Amino acid sequence: MNMSRTDRPSDRSKERLVVIGGDAAGMSAASQARRLRGPDELEIVAFERGHFSSYSACGIPYWVGGDVPERDRLIARSPEEHRARDIDLRMRTEVVEIDVEGARVRARDVDSGVESWTSYDKLVIATGARPIRPSLSGVDAPGVHGVQTLDDGQALLDSLSATEGRRAVVVGAGYIGVEMAEALINRGYEVTVVNRGKEPMSTLDPDMGRLVHKAMEGLGIIMVNDSEVTGFRTGDDGRVGAVVTADAEYPADVVVLGIGVRPETELAKAAGLPLGDRGGLLTDLSMRVRGHENIWAGGDCVEVLDLVSGRERHIPLGTHANKHGQIIGANVGGGYATFPGVVGTAVSKVCDLEIARTGLREKDARRVGLQFETVTIESTSRAGYYPGSAPMTVKMLAERRTGRLLGVQIVGREGAGKRVDIAAVALTAGMTVEQMTSLDLGYAPPFSPVWDPILVAARKAVAAIRSSV
């Protein structure tokens, strides 16, 4: 092992901020701290093990599918741009140890293997999440891909180019699985999705997931639900050849794992930092790691407070990561900011079908002991007589005794998905469904029926609560 001495600031009159992770949370924190404190006051060193910084992982399925023609369009800020702002961003450098007592980190150059220690006065952990790779035979064979980083996306595209076959199997039917299935359909592949759940999109209740199932089949995607993958069969060349379940084999020239992600917190765990039930780092409202004055964490490696259930949750989304970074940077830079929590809002699509949810599902509400009513309504995105009006299904959960809104799920065509933002604001404000019926929403026939679908669902929820008393 080639190890150098600990790198310490030559000028001890200024502090050093060390950032682990060069994407949304980490570089947002670094950039915000730099805005507030100049290089004469604060030295910033950031480590990123990959080839890219500050990019949109959410856009990878659209790049793979061809909607985004070039990889670099997903990059918000290059390493050179960060360095021009006096941020010492060290690419292809992986932090392999955090020494909390010594206030330093050990980093390894990915290409050379050379290691060195770097001291810090303040530390930001933004290590993100990693795709779940089940411990099954053949899972590491060429042609089996997780999709979490731009490097992963490039590897998948290279794999698609390396095979003449046109059969793809996606394992899992969450957001990434569904989006990658559509991307592969757009590239002309025969796509099978193997899903252990009853319906795709487990972030929805099964009755709403069924609507997504029908839309996927309408695209020509073969859906295999209630099926557990037991292994991956490889061919004579060592590449993946099929996905194996207890009941069948599904031929595959390429496999995409869309099973979900876990917080990347092995470093933090080894350093003795506090983790939650889902394995994410636990922080206070300022995103400071609990019990550690000079360590912050943000992005996909943390758990956050669910404002509806009152429990900690791991919700890996770029919107949260960027907010975490801004808050951390403000606090490191001498200001004060807090992240109060989330309501679990997310939106996606399958072709022209828009899928959105916020708040609790039925099983979430049961898990925390809430009594609730559910209603489901059918409506349209515009006035029924206006050209382009499309169907929309809205499901709403409300607490039985108080009428407090608990959650909303929406599946529909153009104009459906972003309506979830109305519900997200109502959840954040702690509104009741009765209060929601009086919301002064915008109306014109090209945009909505005179009674917006959200308001129709709220009125029906009020009636359901009253009848349950």
C-alpha cells in the first residue's frame, strides 16, 4: 500500500471543508459554502470516485432511451467549473475510511491505488445510494446492469452495443424499472419485466398499480408479477443469457436491475456514525449528523422525517439531495437553515401515462396505526368537451377522526401528474380534506374541469368521513 502523510492546511487561519461525494448533495453543499465564504476563509476539498460530477441521475433512463441525445446534457457542472470556483474537486478518488477522532479521511486514487489522509475541520458525507444487487448466481455476469450513476448508464449503453440480441429483461418494477423498461422499448428491444410484487410501482397501492400494469402491456412490455428471481443463467461466452425464476426462464441479451437502492453508508457505519432502520445516516434539522458537531450528511445516504407519519424514511430523490446540499452549505458557511422533512412526493411516466403519489399508501397508514378512509374518483385533465381531454384516476386517503389528508395517488394522461403538487402542499400544511374543498385553484377549460379532480376527490373524502362517524 502506498500511503502518504496526512494532508493538512498550510494556513491554519482558515478552515477546511471536506466533501465525500461529487454529485447533487455534495457539490450543492460545497458551492453554497463557497458563495458564503471565500477561499481565504474556507478551503474546500471534494472527493468523487466516478468520472462525472453534478449530474442528473434521474435523466439516465431518458438518455438510454434516446429522449436525451447526449450524456453531457445531464451534467449540470463539470469538475473544471467547480475548480474554477476554488473547489478542489478530486475525481476518480474514493474515500475508504473516516477517522472521526482524528478528523481526517483516507482516500484512494481509483486508477493508481495510491492512498493518502486528508484532515478536515468540517465534513460533509454525500455518498448517495447503491443499486441493490441480490446475492444470486450470475448476477455479476457481463450484461447484468444496475443503473445509478452516469458510469452505470454508459456501461449499459456499451453493453447494448456489444450484443446483437434484442431481448431485455428488467428485474423490478419501481420507478427505475418502469422507466428503463420504456427506454428499452424505445430502443427496439423486446422487454420483459419480472416483478415480485402483485403490481408494478409498489409506491402505489395495488389498485392504482394495476392501471400502470395495463399501460405497460399496452406498450408491448411483458409483465410477470408475483415472481421472484432465483438466478441468472450465463452462456458459453460468460454473458447473461436468461433470468431464472422458480417457474420459468426468460431469455435475455441484457438485464437491468431495477430492484431499488440502499443508502451507501458503509463508511459511516465503520466510523461509528448513527444509522436508522433503513441504513441511512440520521441527522438533525440542520442536516448535522446526530451527536457530531462538525459532520453533516445529505442526499440519498440519509433518512429524513416523514411529516405525515412522523417516522424516519429513506427517500432517494434528487429534489431532496439538492435541498440538503443547500442547507448544509448555508450552515457550514456560517448561516442557518433547516430541512423540516418530506411528504414523499414523486412523479414518473410510462409513455404518455403519468404516475404520481404523495403522502401515505394504505399499508403505510396501517403500519403507523392510523384509521382512515379511501376514495377513488375518475375525472379528466380538461373540461370534457375541450379537445385533448384525457382520463385521470385520483385516489385519496384521509384520517377518519380528524379528516386530515394522508395521501394522494394519481394515474392519468397529460396534465395528471403535476396535480400531485396540490396535494403535496396540502399535506405539508396539515390540511384537512374539508379545507381542501375550498382551495381556489385555477380554472379554464384547456386546463381543468370546473371542479378540479383533486377537489372532486376531496369532496368525496369528506362525505366518506362523515358517513363513517
